[in-house]
Amino acid sequence: MAPLPKKFDAKAHQIRDLLHAGLRLEALQLLESVIASGSAGADTMELASFLRSAPRGRQPFGAKHRWAEIGAENDELRSAGMSYEARLAALSVKYRLGDESKVKAAIAKYEAAMDVARSLVNEMRER
């Protein structure tokens, strides 16, 4: 199981989402404004460091950071009665992932996170 992030950096997530959509200029503008405001988290600063020294060519930004959205949408499609294969195909198209194994990995990470969340809730109820 993949570990959960210790602290969620929403701005880094938003910047990665823009990069995934191919909006590099907008992502860089948002990155600079976040750094200038002084509210940049550790993930945002790491992302800034990478982007400033990134080589030419294809950048390694995909939908893997969107595992929570992919997992939640998988649950919705499952509730609607869609088969597993159809859900994988639909999510691959929506999130522009050519390899269904990446969708499976995102779903597995989401399921692991939900298991941890459920165990924490159960632990709190027992107290």
C-alpha cells in the first residue's frame, strides 16, 4: 500500500493539475504568486525547484496526484452499477491515462486511504 501524504499542499495539487492539463504558463504564474504571497508549502517549493531547473522535453506530470478524485469517481460509478472493466475504461479516458494500470494504482491508493480513514473513525468511536 502506498503511504498517505503527511500534509496536503492544495496549491501544489492545483499547480500539478494545471501542468497535467498542459497549461504550463498558467501553472508557472500561479506558482510565482503563491511563492510571492509567502504561503507556499513544502510540496509547492519542491515543485518550484524542479520547474526552474527542468530540462526540455516531456515533463513528468500526470494524473497520479489525482488519486482521490479517481477513487471517489470510481465509487460513484460502482454505485451506479457500472462494471469494473467499464469503470477502468471510462476513468482512463477522462483522466487521459493510456495505461489502465495507472487507474488501478490510483484506485488502490484511494482504497488504502479509505481503510485508514475508516480505522481512525472506528478507533475514535471506541474511546
